[in-house]
Amino acid sequence: DEVSRLLYEAWVGGPGGDLAKSLADRVLVPGALGLRGRFHLLTDPEVPALPGEQFQVSWDTWQLQLELTDVADAALIANDGETAENALTALRTAHEDGLHPLPKVDALVGLGDAARQADRFEEAAASYEAAMELAAAGHYRFGQVRTLVSVGYLTLLSGSARQAADTFQRATDLARELDERVYLAAALTGLGDALIRLREDSDAERALGEALQLCEFLQADVGIVNAAQQLGDLYRSHKRLDEAK
């Protein structure tokens, strides 16, 4: 569509190109995951000058990678691990050596999420570690945010609440720097969960309250459910029944 074509033209010009510099004034942050990550990389002021050769992807490959990313994202939301893993494996294969690693980072984060959903925690951790290294090397801070949120939830399942809280706080701070509200809400929700487990209820209330406000603003139904349920349970535990209701 028009936004995808505009982002593609900006992408092949590189993050330092004229189109990339004006992108934030021309389009809103895309909702689709594949375009969202590319938008953030192109508009991130912290991205240094990178070799232009890294961004010379063909239009056909661009479209394929976006389609696979979004198919996998929808499958993960639906807990359809098989469809997600097939799409993510294809996405990883579609990445061309020498080009910017963004598609490979997205594939690795998604594969980690699929493994986590299937309780394959060691496999998930390995995918996240590889994703984090590539995202850092490619100055892909949105990819780092996504990875940190996923690592936080993995840590809640298999590690310490303190470690999870620290990870979610890193994701929160980075998402604020990027003005990335969807993953800021996810990071705050995870942070609230971890802080409740640590009995730091005042900080948990603040995190969950902000997460709920963000999700309501974004009209993100799943996020509203997650934040509201945890916040309601927290109020109920303190006998604040009207607020819980």
C-alpha cells in the first residue's frame, strides 16, 4: 500500500537519507509489526550513519518479509505455534546476507516467542540472546525493546521476579525513548506483574495504571484485559473493593 511504498523508498535511501528524515512528519507510526519496526529504525535519531548497501533490498523481498512478519505475529497472538514457526523460519531464510539484520531479528524474537508458548524455555532464551546481539549490532532499538519484553515474560516463568522487573524496566525506558507506546504498555504490564510478586505494590499500581491508560488510548483490547485484571486483583488484595470493581 501507499505507506509500505513510502517506507520502502525511505529504507533504500538509508536512515540518514532525506526521506527518512521527513518520515515522522509524513506518516503515523504503522500498526502492522513489520512496518512498525522499519519505521522506528528509520526515524530513530540514535541510529548512526550506516552503509547504504545494507538497505538495498528488492521490492519483492520487502513485501515477502513484511507478509511473513505479520502472518507470524497474528499466529502468535492466536497461539498457533505451527503457523508462526513456519512463517518465521521462512522469514529468517528470506534475509539476505550483507543486508541490515532487522528481518532476522524479527524472526528470532518471534521464534523465541513461539518456543516460550510451547514451554521450550531454553530454546526461547537462545533465540532471544541471538536477537538481542543482532539488534544491538544493527542499532535496531525497537528490536531490543521487543526482545526485552519477551525476555521479561520468560523470566517471570522460569527465573526471578527481581530479574524480570529489571528487564521490564529496561524495556520501559527504551520504549519511552522511542515513543513506542504499544510495547511501552506491554513492558509496564510485565513490570507491574513482577513488582506485585516482589510486594512492591505502590510501584506496581503506578505501572499497571499507566499501562491501562495506554491500552485504552490505543484501543488494545488484549492489553486492556491484561492490565485491568492485574490492577483489579491488586486493588482487591488491599480491600479497595470499589476500585477493584
